Amino acid sequence: MARILAIDYGTKRTGLAVTDETQTFAFGLATIPTHELSPYLKKYVLENQVDGMVIGEPRTLANEPTDATIHVESFVRQMKKLFPYITIYRMDERFTSKMAAKSILDSGIKKMERRNKSLIDMVSATIILQSW
């Protein structure tokens, strides 16, 4: 079996999470500056067998696209061109940032570390993957 990679895409930073090889457990992988994302993913996919990508889909409470949706759709098209052999799944990402912040707070991490938006992005990707 191969891993599933989750992506919480952002215009500045992108959170990544991945399953183990049996696709049983999800783990935070990294938060990457978005301008470095494509080279990072190319290297990761080259070194690890990846079966699929779950990409967070931003939606409003009314299930409408958000301002970020156009950026995510462009990113999805780019991933389909770069990795035509990898199945891409879309996953509703509403509330994942709030759930990530709550999870981080509940974990007992110190206040200064909780403000780290990179950590929130990575935990959000993990929540997207666990929900998928």
C-alpha cells in the first residue's frame, strides 16, 4: 500500500499531512511556504509511494466557494498535470483551522507556540486527512 498525502493549501503557507503506508494513521508532515510547494512535493513523491492527495476545499457556511477557492482550484489543476498518476480527492475544510487551534490549545502547548500559524496549517491538514 502507499501513503495518502493531505494538503491544506494557502497562498502564503501550505500545511501537509500524510498517512502511514497502511493508510491507518494520519501524521502532520510539514508546513511549506507555498512558493516552495511544487519542488517539495516532487521530491516527496519521488522518495515515497503516494496513492492519493486529499486537498482541502474552502467553502463558506452556506457551502459556497470562498475567495480562496480560485487559488485552490488552480493548485489542483497544477497537481493533476504534475502527478497525473495520483488520484486527487477534494475534502471540505470548513472549521479545520478552528478545530486545529482548539486541538493545539487542548494539547497544552505554550501560548507563544500556539500562535505559530505554521503549526495550525499542519494540524489542519492532519484533520482534513483524518476526516477523509
